[in-house]
Amino acid sequence: MDNPHDDEAIAGIKKELQTNGCAAAAAMIQTYFDEQDNVQLNIGITGESGSGKSSFVNAFRGIPNSDKERAAPTGVTETTTDPTPYPHPNHPNVTLWDLPGIGTTKFPADEYLKKVEFERYDFFIIISADRFRENDVKLAQEIQKMKKKFYFVRSKIDHNIRDEEETQGSEFNEEETLKEIREDCIQGLEGRVESPQVFLVSSRKLHLYDFPLLEKTLEEELPAHKRNVLLLALPNVSLEIIIKKKEALQAKIKYRASLSALGAAVPVPGLSFAADMVMIAATIRQYQVTFGLDSASLQRLAQTACLPLDELRAVMTSPLAGKEINKDLIIKLVSCSVVDLSLTAAEEGFRFIPLFGIPAAMGLSSVSTYTTLNMFLNMLADDSQKVFKKALGLDTTV
């Protein structure tokens, strides 16, 4: 997944290395990571009262509605009286804002955008449990004037499907029913909103219907520097999302490898290896969280999927499964890898060779870190796919 910001960063690091040396280049790489971690993404979730806004906020964040501490409160009446931020539990720089229903007494339609501080949000998701109404259209028109993105989400689709199946009996056709609902929504918006996009979603079953398409659309239409921020925070509702996360994380490994090489330039035996192990452990913890394999994420998934936690853990096969990621564990696992052990030994040996020893050690350190991170990333991505399949009741032996 190419990113022009990455290309600029690489060029800057090379220039810094040539001009000011290793320390300055290492500082530039660290600044790059800090900037990536601090990119903020604010998503406004709005619609009329009772449309399912809070349930969508919770589902997107992987939080069950029953979680009294972290879930946005849900109910049949308007439960949101002020714009309320709900940070992602694993990616706090991503915040979903549960906005009050437009057209309420406190938030009349003509003052809505001003009162909810419109400029704060990167894009809006307008939710309705049935047809989109006049207030939804007015809001979309105002957002459109201000050149921001918005997406219509028709919620509670699983309820509609269930009702139609009961009504039509043997004549029921799910694909045709979904098509009719989508076309009905779009017809009500055409001519009033430019190129309306409507996504049919069930917050209880995000992997079904149009939520994967919504994810893909958001990813494609966000600015490049916010695209990966969204991607890494998305719930794992398809194998494609897991693969995309892996690719995004893989693209950053070259920077970690560069930091490792610069650390190897310090002529102190053992220092580079120790620093690498700390950095690799911290990076793998990030991978674990992004794939939803940390203890807290697995517990939330087990609760949402109505499965015992042990059943989800049982399908994970990597040596990282169920373990607390720390430096000691990584050293133990790396020591079991003949390739990594050989590269580390060669790196330490080259340090004592005059002239070209340090450059050679830097190269070996970079290769060793790159190889190690790729190995662990592959392990966690595989485990994530198995857990995803288990949570949906799919065959995990495939």
C-alpha cells in the first residue's frame, strides 16, 4: 500500500544520514513514527433519535452494548444530549462522536452544524433505521456545501430481513429484498443530494450486508495520511481487512529496520541486540492490538460472538498466542530461529573488523530486524484470520 508521505520520509532520512550522520537520521525516523501515531481521525455519527447511532459507534469500536463503562448508551429514545466522544479502545487517536439527533429541541436542524462544531470531523455518517427524512437531507446538503464527505447508513437491516422472511415465506429472496431497500433509500435522496451513497448495515452483524463496502469506500476516499489510521482501527469484519492491515504494518518494517541499522553503528558489543529486542517487542505488541489478539480485545470479541474465550484462544497456533509480549519472550523465540541467531552472531563478529566492520554490522542488523518482524507479523496475521473464522462459526482448518 504505497503512500506518498512514506516516499517523502525515506528521501528525508537518506538526506539527513548523508548530511548529519546516524543520530540525526535516527531522530528523523522516530519523529516520523511519532507523527504517524498522532494523526487524529474524528468521525461524526449522526441521524434522528432512535436510528441506531450508539449501536453503530459501539460495533465499530468492538465494544458490546452491554459494556456499561465504555459503550455508548443505547435505547429507543434519544440518549445523546451533547456531542460525546468515544475513542477507539486500541487506537485512541481515532474517535467516533455520537452526535445528538438532528431536529431535536436543543439541536434544531438549521443550527445543527454550528452547535456540534462541524469543523472538528473528518467525515460524517448519517444513520437512519428506515427512510432518510427531511432533516437527514438538510444535514447532507449543508455538509456538501462545506466540501466534506458524508455517507448514508441504513441501519437495523437484519430486522428488515427477518420481518420480510416471515412475511414472504417461501417466496423470500434476500438479495432482492436488499436491492429494493437500497433503491428505495436512494430514490428518496436523488435530486436533493449529489451522488448519494447508501450502505445497508446491521450493527449486530457487521460482517454481513454493506459494512465491508463502507469500510472500503472510507479507506479509498480519505486523505493518504489518514487512510492507514482508519484501516488499523477498523473491526475485523472480513479476511480482506486483516490482509490489508498486514500489508500496512509490513510497509513500516523498513523504518524499524533502518533504526536497527543506525543503532548498530554504536561500537558497543551487545548494545544493538538489546535495543533491537526492546523495539521489536514494542512493535509486536502494536501488531497484537491491531489484529485484536490482545487479552482485552479477545474478551470483547468472545462476548460479542457469544463464545467462550478459551474457544477463541484454542484456534491460535503461533508461539505468541496467549502470551504477554515482552523482551524476554522475543529473545527466547528469536533464539529458536537459526537464521536470526546466525545474523545476530555475524553482526557482533563484524564489529571487531577495522574499516568495513561497522557498516557490515549495520547491514546485518537491518536484515535481522526486518526478517524477525516479518516472521512475527505473519504469525499474528494468521492467528487473526483463524480467530475471525472461529468467531463467525467458519471452518478454521481451511
